[in-house]
Amino acid sequence: MSKKSLTKTEWSIMKICWEKGEATARTIYDESLKDKTRGYQSVKTMLDRLVKKGYLNRKKFGPIWLYKPTVARAKVLGSAIDSFVNTVLDNTFTPLLAHFAKKENLSPEEIGALKKLIKKKKED
């Protein structure tokens, strides 16, 4: 994916957009207030940037703009992880896996999922 990377605030706005599927700027703004106090115009500016970056589409519905993600969250997340691993970890996953293994708040489900992934990778 060749889209520009997302800032922390853009991630929070995109998370809302992915959860809603399609939403007005007002709905996105109202939802964003749960995370942080910000102005309505700031959210509108952020939405316009996300449209320019290609992460959102917008269409006019009467006097209202509706925003909808153009890319699935999993694809954007995968691209961000790949970029992090390439840039920060020199394409090695061991430090990342070691970090997860040391975390105390991993649930049994998460541990099971990691074990499954490792087992599947061994079989491949």
C-alpha cells in the first residue's frame, strides 16, 4: 500500500470511521470527544486530510458530507506493522515477539493465538 502513513490523531479518527462504516463529520466528531477534547473544525480538517491521503471517500448527502473508509483496517494495520518492522527492527520479528512474550497482560486467548501462528509458520 503506497498511502502516506497515519498520525496518531488520524489513527483515532480512522478507528471511528472503521467502526461506523459510514458517518457524518458530526458523528465522527461526537465520537472523537470520548478520546480527547478537540474542535469540530479540527475534525473536519482531519477528515479532509484523510480524504486527500486516500483513506476515506466522501459523498454529499444534501447539506451533509458522509465519510467512508476506502481501505480495510486490517490492511492499513498490516502495512503499518510491516513499515515498523522494516524501519525499526531491520526486518527481524524476534524483538517484537520477545516483547509480546514478556507482557504480563496477555490473555490466554492471545497466548493461544500466538502459539497457533508460530505452529502454522513452522508447518509452512
